Amino acid sequence: GSAVLVSNTTWAALPPIQQGAATTVYCGTAAELEGLGGMYFNNCCRCLPSQQAQGDATATALWELSERLIQERIGSQAK
């Protein structure tokens, strides 16, 4: 399996848990967002994703990586 190593320096650069979760909690609970989807939020504000995040090549690479990781995790049940 894949392992992620995080140094003490990396931990120091991360926001507190509440701040890190704020956008996810906002998007999941805000009445004004009910029924909406397909939008990108950062720091509880709707914004455009980076150009790289909007590219077809990036989307394809992410999809293929996701399929591979799922296949590694659950085996033949993935397909």
C-alpha cells in the first residue's frame, strides 16, 4: 500500500482542525447551497479552480490513479 510521511515542519504549516474543516462543513450544511453542486469552494468562498485543475489531462490522470488505487485496495471487486 501507499504510505504518506509527514514531517513536523509540515504539521506546523497546516491550519487548525476547525479551520481546515470549515469549508467542508459550510458546504455540507449551508441552506443557501442546498440543491447546488459542481462548484469549487476555498475558505468558505466560491471560486474558480486553478487552470491546471480544469485540464482534461489532469482529470484523466486523476481518474486513472483513482481506479488503480481502488483496484489495489479492494481487488477484483472494483470492476
